[in-house]
Amino acid sequence: MRTTPPMPFLPVLHAELLKIRTVRSHLVALCAVLPVTVGFSVLAARGDGSSAEDPLFSAFFGVTFGQIAVVAFATAVVSAEFRDGALRVTLAAVPCRVRWFAAKALAVALPVLLVGLVTGVACGCAAAHPLSAGEQVRGAVGCGVYLTLMALAAVGVAAVLRSGVATLGLLIPLLLSVSFVIGDMSGTLADALPDRAGQVVLHSGSDGAFGMWSGLAVTAAWAAAALLAGTGRVRGCDA
């Protein structure tokens, strides 16, 4: 009996990217990242007289809000597969669930990384206080990598919960309420939260447990854990 060979990864990735390009709401959420991030950064710099103490974070303050658009984008892309039997159609074309989920995660990560890097450059150019070349590069790269990791974490959580509402209901309070409440609790377990650790790269210095790149490594570990959980859920769930 002859079996059909599995579809190569690149066509699967191309199909997932095409899905994103053809859904307007996905593109709106992705395109909102730049104006939201730059806008809140500019507003914060104008309204905070102490911004000169940490000019790098002042320039990238809006990432706190821009990441919400990134999470919304990633959540919408994944949760759409669990509505109206869409996953059955997808798996009919790509029977290997792990291959499909890997392509889905990469299809989310690539545009987020691109938009994140562009957003980082824009924030550096719009900074209220001059940044050195090193700070501009660090901020732009850090912004792109951080937003990509948060998007991947959202991909994993959305795959586990199989619901956009449940995913946003979990992640948005975590990113906004929890981090603001514990904002001054440096040197505690709070430093290991994904957003707290990852955003260290956007500060001129750190008083917490992690440096700029080790903080991103912690966020990457959170994203990897979420993706592993999401992979397990996708492999075992009914279509």
C-alpha cells in the first residue's frame, strides 16, 4: 500500500502566511504595534520629567502597550483554527500536527520580528533624549526579539486553551495589571515573569536578578514552555 508523503515544511509555512495576509483583522492587530508603541513612548516622555534618568526605557516605554497588540495578533491567528471546524480542514491538508503547529508558530514569529525591529528603530528615532548608537541598536534588536518571544508565548497558550477570549483574559491582565502592581518589587520572583525579565533589555541598567540578555533568555524559556504545552495539546486534541 502506497502512502502519501508528508507535505514539505515550506509550503505549509507559505499557506500559514497566506492565511494571515488574507484576514484583515490579523493585519490590523499587527499594524497597530508600531503606532501604539511609538505613541505611548512619546506621551510618556513628554509627561514624565524623570525620563532622562533612563532615556533608553523612556524611548521604549510604549512596548508595554504594544505587546498587547502582538499578543492579540498571535492569539487571533491561532484561535481561528479552533472555530467552525477550521482545524479539520487544515489537518486534511497537513496531517502532521507538529509540522503544522511549527509552521503556524513561525508564520506568527516572522512578521512580528519584522514589525518589532521597525518599531524599535522608530522608537529610537522618536526618543525625547538622544540615544547612543549602541543604545539604538540594543533597543531595536531587543524590541524585536522581545515582542517575538511574547507572540510565541501567546501562540502556545492559545493552542492550550483553544480560545481567543480565554487566552486574552489570561495574558492581558498578567501583562498589564500584575506587572504594574509588582513594578517596584525588584530582586524577587517577580523578576522572572516573562515581561519583567524580557524588558530588562530596554533599560539602561538593571537592579534585578537578570541582565539584558539573560532576561531575554528567561522570556525565551517561558515561550518555549508555552510552545511545548501547545504542541502537546495540538497532538492530543480532537479536530
